[in-house]
Amino acid sequence: MNLQKIKSANGKDEYVLLPVAIYEALKDEIRVKLAHPKVKAAADDKYVPFVLEDYVDNPLALARMKSHFTQKQLAERMGVTQAYISKVERQDKVTPTLLERAIKAIRCKS
């Protein structure tokens, strides 16, 4: 029999899909294990904070996300289309002039 494993975001096995018949046979043992979980090793318990900069390289996208703006909201403030903002955010580099313009639009109160 082949059991399907589902991995977590960090690549470790996290879940297993198994047939109901096997679950029924192991149900009591599973309940006991869930009621008294083993203490995890210290390495498994480490909290890894989410850092946006680890996932987003584009400075325009980073500034927009940190300000909790959607692409559409930023586009409206800058007087451009959402598609343009999306295009710029997919680029590897953003000109300093465009980045400065976006930051001014983000900081604008209206």
C-alpha cells in the first residue's frame, strides 16, 4: 500500500492521507498520541519570523506591500494603470525616479 504524504512549506512531511479502514484500526492509538504529544526537539520548536524582504526583491513592490496598498490603489494615486504597476513590480530593477514618485504617492494623505 502506498500512503500519500503532504509536505509543509519548509519541505518536511506534515500530513499523511490513509484509507479509512487503516484509520479505523489505528483510531484509538492516534487519539492517545494526540492527547500526549511528544516534546519536540529544540531545533523543531524554533520560531522563524516572516520577513517580507526575504520573499520580495522589487523595491516598488516592497514599499507598496509594507504600506498595505494594493496595486490598484497605488496606480490610482500615481495616475497610471494597475497593469503598469504589475509590470514594474515584475522587473528586476526600478529607476530611482519612479521609486521616489511611488513613495510620494504612498505618503500622500488623500
